[in-house]
Amino acid sequence: MHPMWMVRAERGRLYDEFLRHGVAALGWTALARLVAAAGSRQALLDMCAAAEPARRRSAIVSGASQVWRFVHDVDEGDRVVTYSPQRRCYRVGRITGPARHHPEWIDLGMPLARRVDWHPREVPRDALPPGTRNSLGPTLTLFRVSPGAARQLVLRLDD
């Protein structure tokens, strides 16, 4: 079974943009344009530190790690989930394309995107067991969803 990834750019603010454009995306404008030239995670870290010397090292490490995973660890066919805090619901989809730099979407806050086929139904947060809700709560932009939480989300799509 393919893994599932949470992609929650700008704390869920881009939920509607993800659906409108059929993508899951990350911000990190400087990293989005650098990742293609980086041959390793460390090279990406070094390039970002040079491009943004005023940024805290911890922020660079966090951002570079998430961008690297989005480009190199997330695969076509993997499931993806995103969250709308306003609607208190999740949307599940499947990654259908590679990561691409989209400079035309910088103003939207999503310059690095992957095509996604989003499921037409939302999953209400309150329909999930408390343990699943808690496991989906980290504030990271990108993380791998536990197999149990992924199963719970997929089950709710067929309710």
C-alpha cells in the first residue's frame, strides 16, 4: 500500500487553492527554486543558508528537510491529505505528478507543487477517532501519516 502524506501549507490556508489547482504545494520560495539544483539534502541546506543568511538555522533545516521529502520521498501514486481548519475537514487525494517549480504561484504561497487527483468528498474531523485526530495534529507542513490514521481517513471516504 502506498503511504499517505499530510501537506498543510500555511496552516491550512491554501486548502481551497490546492483543490482549485489540483495540486498539493509547499511555500519556501527560495528552496522551491533551489531544490532542482541540489544533489543532496545537505547541499540544499547549504544553498538555502547562503541565499537567506538572516534566517535561523533551525528554520532552514526544517524547511529544507520538508522540501527535500516533498520532492524526493513523496512518490506518484502516494496518497495525500490536507486540512481546512475553517471547515474542520480533511481532503484526501492521490499524487499524480512530480514536484515542479511554479514561479507563477509564488504570490499564492505555493511555488513548489505536485499534481493531485483530489477525492470529491471531505472527511469531517469529528468523524475520526480521537487518536487519529491527534496524530494528524502536528503543525509541520509535511509529514508521513501513520498507517492507522490513513486507514481511518480512507474508510470515511466510503461512508
